[in-house]
Amino acid sequence: MLTGWAALAAAAVSFACTFFLRALPFLFLGRNKQIPSFIQYLGKALPAAIMAVLVIYCLRNIGIDDNGMKQVAAVLFTACIHIWKKNTYLSIITGTAFYMILIALA
């Protein structure tokens, strides 16, 4: 458990890092410069790539048992909802609820 000063120092470091990382693009690109095409490409390609890596990471150790099949079913359900409605928040909420229902029924 952190003491009061240690917690304050951790919060200050976290604030400073977040502020610096948010300000970094403006320092390099400026406010009025055109965003380079490579950066625009990364902005379009990385979200899907990161989601794919997260899904693979989460499902890397599942088995063929009942719990593993529930996880796969929840991922497929979430993907179907997202493809159908194209709403990230709806997909996450309904996928989580679907998985919670599946594990509660066991």
C-alpha cells in the first residue's frame, strides 16, 4: 500500500507522462501541418490490428472444455453483433453480458 506522499508522487508522474505523450504529436507536427500519410494509415490500421492481438492473447490458453467453448461462443457473438450494428460499445456490452449469462448457466 502506498503512503500519502508515494501515492501523490505516483499520480504526478502519471499525469506528467500522460500530458507529455498527448502533447508530443503537437510538438513534432505542429497545429497547422498536414498529418503525414503514414500516420493516417497507422490511425486506420492499428485499431483492428490491436484488437486482433488482444483477442488472440485472451484466447491463447483455452481448451476444448466447457469453459473454452463459452469463451469462443462469446467472441463469435460479440463479432457478429459488431459486424451487424457496427457499434463498439454495444458489441462490448452485449458480448460481456452474453458471456456472463453463459457462465452463470453452468
